[in-house]
Amino acid sequence: MQTSNKKNRSRAEVLNDYEGFVEKFKPRRTTDDCMTPPGVYEALLEWIGRKVMPLEGVQVLRPFWPGADYEAADYPPGAVVIDNPPFSILAKIRRFYNSRGFKYFLFAPALTLAGSNPMDNETLVVTCVPIIYENGAVVPTSFVTNMLPNEIALVLAGDLAKALEFASRLPAKSKKKIYWPGNATSPANLGKMTARGVCAMLSRAEVRNVKNIGQQKYKIFGGGFLLSDHAADIVAAATVGAERIQLSDEEKEMIEELNRRAGGSYLGELPDINTTPLC
């Protein structure tokens, strides 16, 4: 059997291994070195210009590049930072900008966005798009900004996500996403539970087979089920692997407070700034 061993190579082979020689001196990139594809950045600028603030005549700064010191950069009055910072020091960067009153719209890691401890003047813009960066890294990406009204905590920006997916040359999955009401489910959904080892028994008296569901008469592949409230509670408990998380009294109080303040959220795109005021 032939084996590959660098020690057994001839002198000529070693001397001619120019690519291997050069490779040794190339800097190793981390997730902090994800250079933004131009098309992705342009798509983001276009969306911000329509949904957040007009950018015509505004100086847009990009202080994050290899070897640069963002703290020593020049920040003229009225300028805004729209850039992809090193994710490992994102919290420090946000504190620096907020303490000095600088406006920013920053790329952020989508999967840890909820744990980023947003400040009262920050909005999390959720896209969760897997962007292919210039170094080949694929990173699920969302954003954090202080350029939207303080009362907006979260923006689910499906329109921006589509634009970024197109610009990143990562086509969105064509499979339609369905949000199932609590009293309805499908064999596929139940199958995901059994794959996790979940066991349950639902009485025939509490289950009805259906082919279509909802006012839209959505056709369920292979049919589906309507469930009584009691059966739906059992299925809900099973969706997290048969372990239902019980909220603490403190968390219940928080939810009651949120319920009392409810009314500002809605389903839909962020309105264009030139048609509908945000506040």
C-alpha cells in the first residue's frame, strides 16, 4: 500500500512545493475576519435607506478592517456606522458607540442575538440569513442598531432577509413555512417528537382526522389532525421532548406586565420611512 509522507519526498519535490511554502505564511482567519460581500452590503444600505433613515448626503463609515482601531477613527457629526464588526467584541463596540452618541447599524451573529443584552435604545433586526463571507465562512447573520425608535425592540425583517439571500447567492428554501395552531398537527410534526423518544397516547374521542386546515384550506400532505384542548396540551408538553418548562412566578409577573403594555407589535414589514411615520 502506498503512503504519502513528506519526509520521503525528493529534494526537487520539496523545492517545487511553492504552494505549500506560501500557505505556511498566510494569516489564519477567524470569524472576526469575515469580509462582507459587496452585494450584501449594498442590499443592506438600500434597505436602511428605505426603512430606517435616508442615506443620501449622509456620511456612512466603515471603521472595521484588518489592523484598524475603531476607537481612534474619526467620527464626523451626523455620520453613521454601517459595518460588519468583529463579533467577539461586539458588546464592547456597542457600549463605546452608545457612550459617545454615535449612530450605528451593525452585523451580528444571529444565533446568539437574544443573549446580546440589548440596551434600551437598541433594536435587534432579525434576518438569520446564512451569508457567505469573502473568506468562505457561512455565518447566520442578523443586525443590531440604535437608529430606530427606542420603543421598537425587535424587527423581523423578512424583506431584508430575502434581499440578503439573493445578494449572498444562497437561495431561500422553497418549502413553505407553516405555523401550526395549538389544536392542529400533522404526522410529520408528531414524527419529530417520536424521533426524540417521546411517548404519548391520544384518545380517539379527542382527535379528528382532516385533509385541509384553516380558513386558507391549507392542504396537509398525508392528512392531519384536530385536537381537543386536553390533547393539544399533551402534544405541547411533548414538543420539548416530554419536558414542559414551567415559568417561575417572577416570569409570570413579567408576562403579565408585557400583556398590560401590549398593542405596539404587529405582523408585517417595517414601513418605508417616506410613506408611513414610525412614531
